[in-house]
Amino acid sequence: MTEPTNQKNQPVQISVNLDTTPVLYTDNVNMTVNPNGVVLDIMQRLGPTNQVRIVSRIGMSREHAKKFLDKLGKLLLKSEGVVVTGEKIIN
């Protein structure tokens, strides 16, 4: 995975308060797009019912969504290589 950088391509330090920033599980995503941007409704199925609840909503510009798609695709390919070969793939 690539290291986050700012607009000057300098590394950005990320901090997370684990007490107030939970990891939210998702098994459903609804995507809405228009000329201005993209909204992702991150959802979780409620037991064995046909109901889901939105656990998070994320909005971004179309440009940012394209970058997100590119980075996620590359990350998934790298992780699949690790799973298949058992060896770490280095950039």
C-alpha cells in the first residue's frame, strides 16, 4: 500500500484514536453518482432479515473517486498475490 502524501508529495502522518474511531463492518454498499460527485452508503445487513442499516455515508468528488478506485484495485491485486504465492510483493 502506498504511503499517504500531501499535495507537495511529502509523507502525511496519520493518527487514529482507537477509542472513538471504530471499524464499521459492511456487507452492502449503495453508490450514487452525479456530475458533481459520488456518495457511498456503507450498509450492514440486520441479521437474517431483508433489512439493512446505513453505518456510514462517504461523499467525494468524481476525481477523488477515480483515484480511490485505482488505489483500491492495485491494493486488492497486491493482496491477492500474497494470498496465492504466500510471498510479499514489493513495489
